[in-house]
Amino acid sequence: MLDRTSATERYTRGIVAAVVAVVALVLAANAGPARAAEPPTRHTTQLTDSAASAGR
């Protein structure tokens, strides 16, 4: 026949389960997609004085 567990053991198991759940949620929240090492560079042309005056 099964023996009843003590109240302390039940509370301890509940607290351990809660801690494990919180740790799992924190780890899942931090496991997002990886970020790129560098943002993609935009290729823009800079007008120099000679190019700006030639376009006028």
C-alpha cells in the first residue's frame, strides 16, 4: 500500500518544479534568433566637389 507523503515533501517538490519552470522559461526567452555580426552596409555614393559641379 502507498504511504502518504509529508506536507514538507509536497511543498519541496512544488517549489523545485516552479524553479525548473522559471529556468526553462528564461532559457527559452534567451534562445532567440542569432544576430548578424555586422549590419549590412549601404552602398551610397558621395558627391565630391567636382562631381557636384559637373552635374549642374
